[in-house]
Amino acid sequence: MSSNMENWLNRRGVEVSDVADIVFSLQRPYNPDLTYQECEESVLHVLSKREVQYVLFTGIALDELAERKMLPEPLQAIMEADESLYGVDETLALGITNVYGMIGLTSFGYLDKVKPGIIRKLNEKGKHVHVFLDDLVAGLAAAASARIAHQDPKANRYEIGGQS
């Protein structure tokens, strides 16, 4: 199903490499041995998770329905305006960030504020509605980044009882 999810993202103008670019920029300062390939693999791993796929399918479908003007009012107007107080887009994206714990949440907050790379492009108003997708991509990048951080063999390890 993950290749199906890649097709859904591609259809909306997002490539795995776009997300891997963001992951690399997030994690490289903490892991100088990190490779770009590891970032792509991490994105693909996160995309393989069913709960992540369900969140992405839902958000992308809502964006597409809004583009076709198929949502009931007032939701259609809220989506067309990308209403700043809506917040459901961020809430849905948190379902992705939480897959790898708190570091995903903090990374998501940073990405939502700074909007690097493809996230900025998706956030710009144009002919497509990306109310959900910009936040979902930020959530995906945050989760893939957190996964790398958790797997870093040089990260400090602590055990109960103070033994490391």
C-alpha cells in the first residue's frame, strides 16, 4: 500500500525526495554521518505504516473534494479561505507525528512555522487546495526525522536504575 500512497502524493505534486530533503536538513546537524538515502528510507518506512496512510488518504481526499467544490458549507468556504483558526489540518497531521514520540511533535511545530521546501510550495495559494497536505507533509517529515533520531547509534541510552 505504500507505493499506492506514493502515487497519491505524486498526484498532488509531492515526491518522496521532497520530504527526504526536509528530513536531511532536520537531522544532519545532529548526525553528521547521515546519508540522504537513509532519509529517503525513513520516509518510505513511515509511509508504510497503515495509520499514516489512513491520515494521508483522509487529508488528501478532503483537499481534493474542496478543489471540486464538493464539501458542504461552511466547510467549503473554510477550506477555500484556508481559515487560520481552522486547525483541523494540524490536528490530523499530529496523528503522523506521534508515531515516533515527542521529538516528532517538536519537529512538526518547527516545520509548520518555518515551512521549508515543498511545505512552503504547498502552502502557497494557487489553483490547488492544500489545506491538509502542507501539514501532512510536515508531519511525515517530522516522523521520518524522529525515526532517524531514535535509531542513531550514537544517541545516549539510559536504562532504569541508572545503568547505561
